[in-house]
Amino acid sequence: MTKKITILMLTCFWVFQSADAQTYLQGYNVISLSEAATCDLLPQSNRLTTDQAFEKLKQVDPDPVKKSLKDIVGESWWIDNMLVTLITRNVTAERPKENLHDTQMGEAPEVLYREGAIPDRTAANDYFSEIKSINNFEVLVYYYKTRSPYKRFLIQDNKGEFKIRGIIYAQKQETTKAHTLINTILNRLSFK
């Protein structure tokens, strides 16, 4: 009898470990992209598990801001040696639609002024930001060109039902390639 209980406990432990290792979507109130929109470049069948996404993140950024699997939120894909992570959520009173212009201004780096010195525009000159309308949504794309491997974008559908925070993790020298990937995703994405 004790042997059967031990075998049953080990089996349950193995099942729970296996289920945890196959997590594709993680985060508070995060929904799958497929519930909100379609994008043939990002099929569910090609999603990475959170374990795989974290390993890919470390390939792109050996010292990532995200230090553990629990920090990986949303769902991820590996495209052309870049990690694409999308966090899709319903727009709610708790997570309202954002004013993209306010977000753009809030994310922009400041020009540093020092008395008797020329203003330091280094960070501002390295920063890219734009708001545009595509298909049935608006998007804010914003990132540092050379200072960070993280290229960010915020998409909101015109109906006010969904928003998607996206990050492309790419080598710092691959800004153009990452920007092209962002535009490709945006041009192939359509909200339901």
C-alpha cells in the first residue's frame, strides 16, 4: 500500500512539473493574442514556452532586466534571432485605454541641462518614437536605437476593447532589423 501511494505521489509530482514546463502564456489578466487579433506571422503553434523565451532572452541580453521565469509576462515567439513578446489584455476600468501622446511624452528621455554647459542631448538623440494608425488600431513605437536591446510598442484597437504591449528583444546593433520586424507585425496584425 505504501508503495502505491509513493508511486501515485511521484506521478502527480511529475504531471505538475510537466504542466509547469509547458506554460506559453503568463501574467495577470493576460489573454492570448488569438483572442483579440490575428497575425499570420505569430501563430499559436510557433509560440515559445516561458522556459524557452527566458533562454532566448539571455541569448540576446546576457544580463537581462528580467531575472527569472516569473518575470516573463505574455506570450513569446523567436523570429530571425529576435525574441518577440506580446502582452495582450482587455481594456477595462482597471486597465483603461491609454492616451498614446501622453505615454509618448512620459517615455521620452529628458535633455540634461547643467549650468554653464551645453545641454546633453545624448539620450534624446538616441531615442526613437512615433505614433501611427494602421489597419484598425493605433500604435506607439518607442525605443533607444543603440542603448538598449529592447524595442517597445503599444497597440490599441480602435474599438477600445484590447491593448497589446510588445517588446522585440534584439542585439543592440540590430535596431533596423528590429524596427522592420515591428512594422511587419503591425502591417500583418488585425483586431477581431
